[in-house]
Amino acid sequence: MNDFLSLFGVYINWSSYLPFARGDLGTTPLLIVCAMCLAGTTIINSYVRFSSLFNTVMNFSGLFAGAYIANILARTYHIPGIDSMVMIAVAANIGMAVAAMMLLVYYRNSAD
């Protein structure tokens, strides 16, 4: 992606925009968070009546947004004794739990 954008004269360091890319961890935290979002999407889809592709994408996007925002907010905090990979997963779980509750409330209200 960086090579493609550099053709147009745009130079962006994507790791500065991703809260999951800290230090030398690379893209592994992003893959872990995406896997967690896929598992959460599967769980949410089993509870709601709507199972279209659009709702699946919206569930995944909502969970990913929750994980993203939680990692942005938790970037300055660090629990002693936990490495950064586990801290990313813990913050993502907290953000995804809040996002999942909001999605379930939305689906409950839209079903009535």
C-alpha cells in the first residue's frame, strides 16, 4: 500500500495510525484483533435474527471499531506484568464487549 501511494507522492506511515502496531510487533496484533472480531461476529450472529451479509459486515465493523477505540484509549495505560501483545488483546476485548452490547441493543430495538 505504501508503494502504491508513493507513486502519487503520498508518504504515510500506517503504523502511526494503527493503535495495534506498537514497536516491533508488526502486523501480528492486527491479525489477532481481526480473528477476535471474527469470533465475536460469529457469536453475535448466532443471537440475532438478522443473518444477511450486510449485517455480518456491520457486526464485524462495529466490533473492530470498539477494539480500535479501546486500544486508542488504552495506549497510555499499561498494566504491570503484562506484555504489550496481551494488553492489546485485553483492551480489544473490553472495547468489543461494549460494542457488542450496543449492537445487541440496536438489534433489539430494530426488531420491534
